[in-house]
Amino acid sequence: MAQLSDGALRGMTDQLKERLSGGESLADLLPEAFAVVCEADERVLGIAPYDAQVIGAIALHQGYLAEMNTGEGKTLAATMPLYLNALTGKSTILMTANDYLAQRDAKEMGRVYRFLGLSVAAAVYSDQKETVTNADKKKIYAADIVYTTHGTYGFDYLFDHLATSAADRFQREPYYVIIDEADSVLLDAAQMPLVISGAPRVQSNLFETADFFVSTLSEGIDYEREEKKVWLTKKGIARAERFFQIDNFYGKEFFEINRHVILALRAHALFCNGKEYMTSGSGELVLLDEGSGRMMPGVKLRGGQHQALEMKEKLKLTMENRSIASITYQNLFLLFEKMAGMSGTLADASEELLHVYGRKVLVIPPNRPVKRNDLPDSYYRDAHSQFASAVEEALRAHQLGRPVLITVTTIAETQLVSGMLMEEKVPHNVLNAVNAFWEADIIREAGQMYAVTVATSMAGRGTDIQLGPGVKELGGLAVIGIGRMANRRQERQARGRAGRQGDLGSSHFFVSLEDGVVAENGPPKLDAYLQGKKRMGKRKLKRVIRKAQALGEEFAALSRKQAVNYDQALKRQRELIYTVRNRLLDGGTIGMARIVEIAKDNIRHFLNSCEALDAHALNRYILDHISYRLDEEGKDIAKKSASELEAALLDKVKKGLKEQEERLEGRAYMNEFVRVAILNAIDGAWVEQVDYLQQLQAAVAGRAFAQRNLVFEYHKEALASFQEMERTIRENAIRNILLSSVYMDEKAKIHILFP
């Protein structure tokens, strides 16, 4: 390929496409296609991929999750499989962790794809206030290669399936995806499903009452807590029943009281200000990404949990919105025909990734041997001596001129370390959720001589820390970790900030019994050790802290498994609903005979379920479901049999259908109207169903005290509610068809006013 002119190299794209359409496979084309991209990378970017990057690229094409060390050039490696798979003309996407990286990579790598005659687009936008139409999105997703974030793609998928016409849809069928920072996306982000909220529900006045009630409860007596679960004990339930003056806390009629108490209990027991969320200067509650520590403005917890947290923090309550669409990341990625991923830390979670996503992890050897010196962890009894020792080590490295990166686990800790450095008059940068806007700029400067950077675990993932002049001779970047992180992957990620591409560097972690992970998952009754009343040997200290982290990892994996288990019901229901919607959007119609059959089924259900059928009940049914005009159906009702009433109501349905068809001047326009009317009925019922299932998850969580199988309880009620939803769709579809005000304008456009 090096012998070809620029024009001939560009012409290889058309040649490869022709060979693909002629029957050759992507595997057949891989050596030449990769050679084309390697040559284009060198000509356009001035960088030729290393053998290690080519090996990683082959693994990505074959659907592996490739573990490639930090600084190994994953972004460049991805150009090869993206180009190869884009030759198919199908949707080819790279998803990364944040908007900045998606825009940066689309811009930089886009030069290579355009040079080779392919189109490229970024599905994220610099200006968040910018209005993006469905036509704009259609243009973006039509590009040969699309760079985006997992969140943006997920929400776009949900919005695409809320479209009310085929012309409004913008995404292509999912084909090939590479997930950058795959462990962060597939594991850390995957604990919370994506949810689109719609119209606000009527604001409940129970948030304040439930919050006050929960503030009177005692842990261990009234409620029990275990990792990310909390539930009332029998004593707690008895207190709730006395407080709210009810006789059955889990009775269906007291569902709202139950829900609000569980939400308030979760807000107080499971959420911590500065860790899962923070309050902004304007009095707004902002969520924090657990994996990266980044702020997530505009994102809200579902099912009323956000409002429960606002009440806990005594903030002004925002409106509680209905959930109108939802999907877990696990099920989102499984939609793709081919999926691959890359990250510096995947091997530690290889079993879970294989079990959930069916993808094997392949460790790619580094281009140059790692020379970083990973020092043994230092263990401390209390946080005071832990932080003092860590800062002392940072100062020693700083005095030599070495750049220092101090990583901590919370925003509060970044502020604490920053204060300690200020006392020592050491200039430094702080990188946390509060100033993540400057993340890439801060990380870019973190490798310069005398630079000191304090960061939460986010630490600018995706942006390499380049060493400044003279730094290699001093020993490279010094990474100092304070606190045991939630999992080993995050610690490996932090260590990997130093020693990229065979550079010198070091990492050293300082941990103690007061680390958050020990407080959450460690053994009870550590107070005596923390206060110095009891002594703990170094080996036991080590064991306690390591076991706490292992337990935390186990609980997080269980939480992700639970999210998938819960979503199985919604997944199956979503597939059925989306299949029907797509058929209707693509012009599918339902014949008149089937409409009459559905109406007949509705009438039978009404007659069988009506306990006291009289003229008033019958007329009410007709006015609500069939016609705004009453005839003689209710006359002498006592003398009529059920079959006579059914026949009379069915005749009225047929008459109504005929009248609507006459208004629309023919069967073709009637079919179009029926299609839209049924679509409206499906969407209305589906929104209610998604919203109910979101609330149901929180409600069943409170049943843990009874040692019930929560997932079984959820699936049982989810099935019952789905069957009820089907009945609602059938009733509302016929109601829409018969009772809508419909007319055609002079341009033969149908106008509908639904009842």
C-alpha cells in the first residue's frame, strides 16, 4: 500500500466494497483493509500503528473485549476495524465515555476516514442548548462511521422508538459497535438503566410525611441495610402502620404510602451527599456518575427517588415525571449484531463480561515493556495518618520536580487534600465533578515538571498524560492513591496513568480502616480499633480492607445482575411493543374484520365483568367507547339476553366504522387513520406500563424482610400488568377509531382529535 499514490489508496475503498458485494467476507479483506488504514494513518496523522495496535484491532473486529494498557493508542487501533466494518454500508459506531472524547476522536480520526472516502459524524454537540431535529440526527446516523457516547446513543434509541411516523425515525439498524473505556461503560455505568421521563405526574404530598417518618427510625431496630438494599423490619412495619393509621403496609390500597416510605428510607440509608449526588449553588440536586465522579446535570433518578433526595436535603421539590421509555445498557448493547470493546482494565471482570455480554476478554501485550514501579500499599488505622503520609510522599516527589497525580474517591477528599497542599504553599490543580469542564486541559498538563494534580477516580480517562521535558530523568509521573477504591479495576486504571509506552513512573496507594469501601462493606464494630482501644496487626488490617473491597465488588456485580433480571420482563414487553409499532410505522394496516373482532372481544369483556347491568351502565359504556349518540339499546334491558345486547352493540360499532370511512372518503384513508389511532392507543398504554414498572421495582425492594424472591415477585406483577395493558390497548384502540373527531383538508391530509 505504501507504493500507491493518494488517489490510488483512496480508490482501494471502492475496490474493497466491490469485492465484498462480490461474495468475499470481511475476514478475507482484513489484511488489505488494515494495510490501507495503517498507510492512511501515517499519511494523514503522521502516526503509523504499532504491531500491538494491529493485534488489538484484529481482536476488536473479531468481537473481543481487548485489554490494552493506558497510553497504548486505543483510539488509533479502532480506526482499522471501524473502516473494515463500515465497508458493509451498515451502522458502524464507536461509543466512548464522554462528549469531549467523542468530539475529539471524530474530528481527529475523521480526517483518516474522509481521506479514504468514507463519511464520519459525531452524535454529540458542543452547545447543549442547540436544538437538534430528527432530520439532523438522521443525517448524523447515516454517516459511515459515527462517534458518540453510550448515554447519547441509548437515549437516541429510546427516542427513535417514540417516533409517531416512519419519517421521524433516525437511527439505522444496530450492526457493529466498539465500546471505548468498556469496563466503565459495561460495568460501572450499567448499574442504572436509561430512562426517558415525560409529562409530570400530580405532585404527591407524601414525600414530606414519609421523610419525617423515616427520620424517626433506627437502623438495626426498625430497618436493616445491606449494600444497595434497605428494608423495614417487622418492628419498622408495625411503626409505619401506627404512624399512617393503616392496617396493612403492603396492601394494594396503600401502594403509594409504601412506595414513598421505601423511597425516603433509600434516600436516607443508601445515598450520600458528595458521593452519589451533590447540591449545586443554585439549590439543585445533581447526580454524580459512580464510575467517574462526573456530574450528570439534567439526569434524574426515576420513580420518585429524586424527589425523596430533594426532600432529605430540604430543597425545593422538582416535578416527579412519568417514565415513558427505559432500557438497561446490557440490553442496549446486545441489540448489536457485532460488539467489541477496549479498555486498560478488563481482565479483572472477564467472567462477568462473558456471562452478561457473551464476550471474551483478550489481553493485548504492550508495545513496550511496562517499567512503572508499583509500590506495595501502605495500611493505616485512621484517615488522619493515612492522608498525612500520602501528602508527605507527594511533597517529597514534588520537591524533586516530579509531576504528581493524587487520586481520591470523593469530592470532599479532593477539597481536603487541596487544603493540605495549600497549607504547604504547593500550587496544584483540582479535578473533580465541580470543574470537570476543564478535565482534558488539566490532565494534559499533569505530566509537566513540578505539576501537582488532585483528582477523583475520573482522572481524565481517554486523555494521555504526556511527560514534559526532563521528567523522565526524574523518574516520571508519581501516582499517589488515597483510599481503597470500589474495585481493583479503578485502581489499575489509576496506576496506569503513569508509565505509558514504557515510560518510567510509580504508583503507591495509602489505605485505612476509615475508607468508604470499608465503612460500607467491612465488618461491624470497628470503632474500638479506630479509637485505639483495641490493636489490629498489619496482616489483619490488610485482610479486613481487602475483604471489604472484594465484598463491594461482589455486591456491585449482584446489583448489575439484578438490573438485568428486572429488565428481562421489560425487555420482552419492549420487544413486542416495538415490533408492533415498527410494523404500523412502516405502513402496516389492520383489516376491518380484525377491528370488528377486537370490538366484539371488548363488548364481551364489558358484559361479563359488569356486576349490575342496567340502562345507565350500558349507556355509559356506549358513550365512553362506541358512540356519542344513544339509540334504543338501553330500552327494556332486563328482557334482553347477553347475546342480544352483544349483537346490538356490535351493530353500533359497524355503523360507526362505516361513518368514519365515509368521512375519510374511502378505505385507503380509513386504513391510515386506523393505523394512527392504534399507534396512539399503544403509546398511551405503554407509557403507563413503563412508569408502573419503574415504580414497582422500588416497591418490591421493600419486601426483602419476608425473605421473598424479589425478582419473582416483580416478574409476576409485571406479567399481570402487561395483560392488563393489552386489554387497555384494545379498548383505547377501538375508542380512538370510533370516537375521534376526524376530517380531511383540501390537501388530503388527515386531521385527528382523539377523545
